[in-house]
Amino acid sequence: MTLGTQRRVHPLTHLTGAASSAVRPVLESARAPARVLAAVSMGVYLEVRTELEPSVIALITGEATRLPNSVLLAGELPHVSVGDEAAVGDGVIELGRYRVKARRWWDPSPALPSVDLVRLAQATSALSPQTTRRPGLEGNAAITLLASGCAAGSLLRAVTAAEQLVGLGPGLTPSGDDVLAGLLVALRHLGSAAKVERAVWLADWLAAAVTFDAGTRTTPISATLLHCAARGEASPEVSAVLRGITGQQALEPALRRLLQLGHTSGADLAQGVRIGLDSVLALGARP
Amino acid sequence: MNSLVKVVQGVYHDSVSLMRVSQALSALQGVEVAVVAMATPLNLDLARDLGFEIPPAEPSELLVALRAEDVTAATGELERLLGELSSRSVATESAGFPPRTTRSAARLGEGNLVLVSVPGEHAFGEALDAVEAGLPVMIFSDNVPVEQEVLLKRLAEERGGLVMGPDCGTAVIGGAGLGFANVLRPGPVGVVAASGTGAQQVTSLLDLAGVGVSQVLGVGSRDLSEQVGGVSAMRALRLLDEDPATELIVLISKPPAPEVAGAVREVVDKLRTPVVTALLGTSDGDLTSATAQVLDRLGRPVPDWLSWSRPVAKGSVRGLYSGGTLCTEASLITPGGFVDYGDDVFTRGRAHPMIDATLRLEALAKLEPGEVALMDVVLGHGADPDPALRLAPAIEAATRGDVQVVIALVGTEGDPQGLRRQAEALHQAGASVFTSNAQAARHAAGSAR
Amino acid sequence: MTLLPADPHVITVGADLLGEALDAQAVPRTPVEWRPPLRGTAAALARVLADPRRSAANELAVGRLLSARPQLVGVRPAADALGLERGTFLHAGPPITWERASGPMRGALIGAVLLEDMAATEEEARRLLAGGRVRLDPCHHHGAVGPMAGVVSPSMWMFEVRDAEHGGTAYCSLNEGLGKVLRYGAYGPEVLERLRWMGSVLGPSLRDALRVTGPIDLRGLIAQALQMGDELHNRNRAATSLFLRELAPALVEAAPAHAAQVLRFAGGNDHFFLNPAMAAAKVSTDAARGVPGSSLVVAMARNGTDFGVQLSGLGDRWFTGPAGVPDGLYLGAYGPADANPDIGDSTITETSGLGGFAMAAAPAIVKFVGGEVGDAITATRSMYEITLAEHPAYQIPGLGFRGTPVGIDVALVARTGLLPVVNTGIAGRVAGTGQVGAGLVSPPAEAFIAALNALAFDK
């Protein structure tokens, strides 16, 4: 890891792109210091010194997963290294000689139409476990507990399971976090679309439990994504599946795209969405 | 001074790109005048008016007419600039044979929205391709014959599509600004507008108030005319009614045909989503008051609209507008002489005044001492990247000549030009600047009394 | 389903400035390389495109072209097949008079007059033809096509191809081989002798063999040949081989005395299958004729002086422009100065999605037509821009088995300014010279402009 590498003075390079409106509060606050947390071929992750969430902002290209905390750049990614100093605020991201501004804002919170339980139930078969892309924690006891707890509307069991899942698994976004993220957005959005108040209530409390100590339990990137999911913010790939479930667009191609994400990330998110859908159906069926 | 006139075959570039080449050449030292344009009858006349001897040429050929001290140097720069334009075409060509029609581009399967900005007489075929491919289309082009507009909209209606435009260059779909549009935050307000700058005024004010938009659908400035019959407005209203992200709809238009306004209001009454109408010339009031109504309906406070005001003395008002609806709105508020430089008669064969301010600056320079110039400056995608750059010196000159300038500045802080930066530059040059066109007009009118 | 995309991908056509504004917003897009339409077509285009019949008419017309199932059903003399009377001579391309006819066309007509014993000498034949005492008529007016000069006289034998789908019939003469041949305007004794042998031996033998084989499926055969490197206009080597493979046993059975001679003749001529391919193309394009409002091109043909096109929606009317001189490779010491303007009905192959349109299938001949393999692929790719469909059976392996571009739309030609890519042989300009080369030729834009204007404004 290199820190504060001295660079030759280059003229400023102005980059533009499409930013998630989730990052707008951070971007429009007073300028705050930040540093490069990770720099991979399709994304640069910046950790910002801020009390706001998302505290990690992803700069990505068109090929990458559009995380709810991301700014999709119009051109190529800045050439930077892990540990490089940066600053975020006053409407601009400063990164070495790069200045990034948003020219478009996109909403990571999908707007869903009102939908009845019959319609939701029709989507369950399409969301059945796929043969090719398996979630990373398939068969894990905590997953089973999470599913049954949510379906029963038992906050105790759901929170117990969630606490075992936060940070569980390898990588930048552990499988356990992805499942929880998929579950949180599905519970919140499908629950409100179908007017199942218990599901939204469950989403609120589960979100509070999961985000309470996420910062110490998992990677900074994954913690930020859990904060986003707690507010109902997701990547467009997840939003597309939710729109598909409610009949706004074709479900199967949307699901195929989701399942292709990451090593198991897409399958994990899909598993979470499925648990959320089942729970909304179960809770909605109760008198 | 030496002259050079030549006609080049087999080269095509769009008029705006060529205008940028002409401007870059004219800015060179020792170059008196440079015309680089497709050899349309209009451009040939233009070159003749500038005193060039023009050989016969076809519209498909490129006309170059230069007057400079060093013609060779200017030609060298011209070759470089044209080379830059062509290299962009080559880049797309190497990836396979590039589509030559919208039809063929649609067949590639990725596109889900079409933006047409070819010259108006050729826009029909491209837009029809989009309609036939089942894609929503925004026709940015102006000078599209009205019967073609009617046909396209009817076909789209039959096929469940949507035709936006022509001659109302704004739309924001899925967050993407098409044509002249501002950088807006996502939010609950859906806009249907038979008026480009009307939509930009309302959405920019909403953005200043912290409220965002779901979709902005510019349906064409003639949509609510008797001939077109509001086909696209009604279609757009129904689409937004189905859109879960839209909680409230604003319908904006220049003065509509009364019977069409009636039909559209009938559709409005049947929607589940609440609608605020701002049909100018009816009892609806101005765009700023419509914006306030929207905020009220959403339970949001109405802010004091940003302005950078100066006192102005009495004088007759001369409206020099680039936006048709803003021009109409202002003329309904204050008496005076108003010209809409975005009208088809001014844009035939030249760039829109939001891109090229030349005509308006000439008009400003001709005002009499004591007169009040009322102008709009519209920011956002597609517009002049720094309008204050040319306007500020012109305002200073006008002010020195005892002409007072009041400006309606339409835009957001997120726009590429930056609202505050532009406002401050214009204000410093001597203008009063308002983010509300209605307030700007009242300010000018107040001085007129 | 919602019409308004949540994640826009924009097709942009027009000013770069607006496309760049989308790029800055990181909105993915597909730019269209738009050009103004061909000169003098803007008004006609607006009218033709607005015709409410157009879309359905073109769909119907091109649908018929694509679904045609040409089968070779017989070989017969022209007198019998076409009811051609003594004194009538068919020729390639749009109508022409002796006065306007080019060298090779005149040579072929002289040869045909001599063949029919209507004159004893070349001089006598010329006088007869110049005196207007014979009738000249395009092959296309008789459901027939002929390569190069395309001259058909009553005693010549014709391939008879039937469309098993729509029931049409089309004819094409038998191929004489290369070198000094009538179709290139040669009329020497060896030319006439060969034609007489074709009438007395080749024609009857093929007729008898076909009676044994039954109808031969040309659609299937052409599809296979495309996958073996033919484009069915300037390269017919694979198709000829496939054709003879079908015919050979039947020939031996039906005409044992002549089988070896016939097979040697046909096998020695790589273009033997060009003529059945042309008849197949003709019967397919004829199926698409006569749909009111359709802007589909159903024939492109040249008579050595004019290049003519016909549209589905405009009956038998021809729209012409001057035939150009092909650009290509020349045989021996010949050069462009020796070349006749473009000639022949063989452009019926391009009209049906073969020939130049299928160039990408035939990398072996790209040098022959003066280019690189990349040029061949670009040629085919560019033709998708002016055609209405992709052929379901005729596929190009090198393009991932994409169907060949088929169904030229005159409106798309005008909009894009892209003219059909035509492969062709080059005839010597002096009567009797024969073939001097082969190459590519660009049709005259006037013909397409005139056709579009007629479709727009004529009753």
C-alpha cells in the first residue's frame, strides 16, 4: 500500500458521469478528505471521512455492477493506487489530477406499482434456485433460520440469523451481506407495493439491527452497501428484478443479468430477494 | 486579404459540428471570415452575401469559403479540424459497418430510445423507423412539416409508442437528458410539456426547491394545436399515470387550441395521479406560479426564487428570447416588443440561439438608449457551454449605451455551466438576473411603468 | 411493461453535440452515421415513407421473395417454352434498339440471326437487324433472364425453374462456357457450332436426365454452395459441382451415348450453374412483383447501354440510367479501354440477395474482383443497410451464418446513398471480342432516384 505518492504536476482532467442520488448528500456536503480503498479494473472505491452514508463511493465504468453508491463514469477510470488521497464535497470528487462531476442522477430506489399477492406469487417459480449459479451459502443453517424467521414475522429469529450472516463469507462483499441486502430491499419495496405492513416493519427493524455494527463486522464497502440496502437502495440489476416481479418488465432476462454479477454476489442477492418475496407472501397471507 | 472558395465532395458533417469548425477558424488571427458548411441553397446564399463568388454546388457537398491574410495557414487549420471530425467517424466504422439509418441501428437490439436531430426535412424517415421498431422517439429537429408530425403521432398511438417533439427540444427519461435539458435530481414530479423552455423553467425551479422529476416528456410545441390535437400529450399523460415513480404530473403548454385544451383536460380528469396544469394564455397563471402549486401539492415550502437584482429605470421593454414559451410567458406579463429567436424562421439553416447567440447579440447591440432588454439564458445539456462568455461583454456594452438588461436565467447548479457562476458573471456585467422568468418580466415591466 | 426505459440506451441520429451531451452523462448510445439522402429524393422519400400501404406491402413482397422455393423442372427450346416466334429475339436488360445497342449486344444479335438461318452472312444479318425487320424484346418481359447480352432465339434451349411455393415459372438459357461465346458478343463459326451442339445434344440430354431425377431443389443447392465459397454470380464452382453430382447418374441412364460429352462440357465450365441460379433468382423475385405501394426492387438488369430497375409496386416499368464501366481485373492484355459498359440480366442474383450481396461468402474471388477479404465482408455488411430482410436459407458462414441481405428497398437506397454492390463479368466493347475481365460495378443512382420519384408521384 502506498500512501500520498508524490506525483508530477499534471493539468486537471475533468470527468463526468451518472451518479446515484444516494451519494448526493455526501457529494454536496462541505469538502471532506477521502482515500482510495481499492482500485480494480472496473472500479475505484473511495472511503470518505464523513458521518453520512454511503461513506464509501464507487467510481465505475459501464462494464461494472452499478452499485447503489456508485458514480458511473463516461470515460475511462482514473489511474490511481490504493491509499491515494482524495477529497469529496462541494459537488465534486477530487482524485489526484482528476475532477469528477455528475451530469446525471439516477435513483437507486426502485419505484414499484401497487401489486396484489396473486401477482407476486406468480414470480416465485421464476426465482426458484438456478442450477448454474449457486449462492455462496446454500444450505447454511443461518440462511434457513433467516428465511423461516422472516416468513413467520419473528424479529427475534430474523435478527439472530442476520447477526450470524453479517460479514460471513470471502471477498469484498461477503455472501452473508449480499443475502441480507437482497432481503432488505425486497422486504421494503415488495412489502410496500403489496401493502403488507408487517414486511415493511420487519425491514425497518432488521435494517436497524444489521447496520448497527456493520462497520466493525464486515468490510467497509460491504458495510456501506448494507446501509444502502437498509434504506431500500439497490443496484439497477436488483431493481430490475423487483420491477420484473411486479410486472413492470420481463423478469427472466433481468434475473439472468443479476445472476451473472460477481462470483456469487448475484446469486446471493437473488437468494435474498427470494427470501424477501416468500416472506411478503407469507406475511400477507396472515389474517 | 485573400479569398479561398472550394467545394469538397464526399464529406458530410452535421451543421452544428461545422458551425464549431467555422467559429474556430474565424477566431484565428488574420482570418476575417470563414464559412464551412454543407452547400445547401441557404448556405450558398449566406456565402454570396459575404461577398464570395460561389461556384454551383450540391447540398451533399461541403462548401469552404475563407477570407484571410494567410489562406494557407487557415486551410491547414481547417484540414486539422475536419480531420478531427472524421476520425470520430472512423472510430465507429472500425467496429463493423456503422448503421446508416435508425432502422438499422434499432436492429442491433440495444437501443431503447431514439433521439433524432437531423435537419427537419429529413427527420420523418428516422422517426418513422423508431416508431416502426416500437421505440419511443424524441425529435429534436425543428422545421418538421406538421402533416408529418401528425402522421408519426397517429402511428405511434396505434402501435402504443410515443413521439416526443418536434421543435421542443427537451426530455429527461430514466434520468438521461435528451436535447436541451437540465441536470435534475430524480423525484416524484412527471412533466408533460408542449414547450421546451417551459419544461426547463418549471423543472429548474423545482430543482432549486430541492424537488426532482421522474420523467420529463417534451411532446412538441405544436402538440396542443388544432392540427395535432394533443395526441402525444394525452399519450404521455397516460404513460406517466402508469409510472410508479410519478406522484404528481405537471402539464405545460404555450397557449393551446381551446378545443384541444378541453380534450386534454378531460383526459387529465380521468387520471389517478393528480395533475397541475400550466397552459399559458388560459386561467392557469404563469410557470412560476404553477411551480409553486406543485410544491404546495407535495407539501413542500415555496422558496424565494434566487435572483441577483439591480434597480432599473423606466424604458420600453424589448424581449430578445431564445425560448418560445418563455417569450410568450413574458409577453403575457409585460407589454413590449418580443422576438423569439428560437422560432423556425430564425433557425432554418443555422444553430439554435441557445447554442449560438449571434443574432440576439446583434439585436441587443441595436437597442436604443433607455430601452430595457429582457432576455432568457437557458443552461443545461446541449446549450452553449459558457453563455456568459459572449453575453457579459455585450451586456457591458449595452449598459454603457444606457440600455438596461434583465435576464431570466433558467438552469440548475448541477448544469455543466453552473447556475451561480453564470448568474454572477451576468450580474457583474450589469444585468439583473432572475431564476424565474415571470419575476424577470415583472421586474422589467415595473421599470416600464 | 413500461415504454419508458429505466436504463436508457439511446440511438442518436443527427448533431454530434447532442450525442456528446449523452456521453458526458454516461448514457450508452448507438450513433447512426447519417448522411443526407440522394440528390432529388427528399420530397419523394417523405411521400413514399408516409404511404400507409408501404410497411405491409414491403413485408408481403419481401416475404414472398424469401419463401420462394425454386426447383429446376425441365429443359426446353425457347420456341416451345416461351412461345418465341421466328424473328423475335430476346435480350438482357431494359428495352433497347439496334441503334443504341453496344458492341457485344450487336454481336450476340448477329450471332443469333445467323443461328436461326435468317441471314447467311454477318453483313446480311446487320442489314436485317438495322432494318428493324426483327423484333427485340427484353428477356424480363417473358419471365426469362440471360447473362451478358442475354440474347435468346427460338431454337435455343432454356432451363425451366418453377417456384414450388407460389407457382411461378422462370427461364434462363444454357451456359456456353468461357472464351469466345455468344453472350459476350462473339459470333464466329465455332460459336455457332457450339450453339448448334447445345441445341441438338446438350439440351435434349439434360431434359432426359431431369426426367429421371425429377425436380431439383435449387434453394437447397444454392444454400449449400454459399457455404462452400460461392456467391452464385462470379463464382459458381461449388454449385456447378453439386449440380453435376445430382445430374451425373441420371445422365448416364437417360442419355448414355452423350453422357460423357455433356458431363465433360458442363464440368469444364465453372459457371455452368450461373444460369439455373439466375432462373432461380428470377422466379423468386417475380413472386414479389405487383404489390401496390411496395418499394422493393424486383429486377436490376443492364443491356450494355442502360442499367434498369423495376419495383414491385410499379408493374413492368423500367427506370434507367447509363450503365457504368466495371472496375476490376482484366484478362491478358485487355484494359479498361477495351471494356463495354455493364451488361446482362445476371444482376438478378444481387436482386435476390446473392452475388455482390453475398460477397462475404466467397473470399476466394475477392482478389478477382479487385479487393481484400475485408472488402468482401464490408460489401455484404453494407448491403444490410439497404435491404428489408435476411435470407432464412441463404447463409454466410463467415458472418456467423447470418442470412444474406435480401430485398433491396429503393427508399433505403435513397436514404443511405448506398448503391447495390454488383459483381460482374466484363465484355469487350467490340462485337465478337468476348470476355475481357471481371469486377465490381456501381449502378447509376439516377435509376433508383427515378424509380422512387415515380413511386411517390405517379398515379
